[in-house]
Amino acid sequence: MFRSLSFPFYVSAGLGFLNILLLYFILKDLFSRKIVFFTIAAYAFFPFRINYARMLMQPVYTEFFFLLSVFFVVKSFKKKK
């Protein structure tokens, strides 16, 4: 699997999917379900995001680590209350 030329595309697609999940878990603690649904739908079908994930560009990886850090910050603030 690691010797395949398509492996980086699988990693990029997987991180793109994890970005959507992380955004969902961040927003569900902050907003109503309706707002979360529309935000996730807009984020998932945003053309630039799809192109970045398809072409193995760095924003996919940067988004993942940014959303992961925001997720932990939101969780830590929720835990303090």
C-alpha cells in the first residue's frame, strides 16, 4: 500500500474526511444543529476545498492540524465550565 503512487491521494482524502468530522464536533458544541448542518454542507462542497484535496495541496494538511487544535481548545474551555 505504501509503495503505490496513489497512496498520498488516499491520505489526502482521508484527512479531508477527518476535517469534516472535526468541524462537525467543534460546531455541535457551539451552535444549533441546523447551523451545523448548513455549515458542514457548505464546507464539504466548497470548490476550492475539493480541488485542494484532489491535487494533494498543503491546505488539506494544514486545515487538519488547525481544526484539531481548535477542537482541543473548545473541549478544554467546555471542560472548565
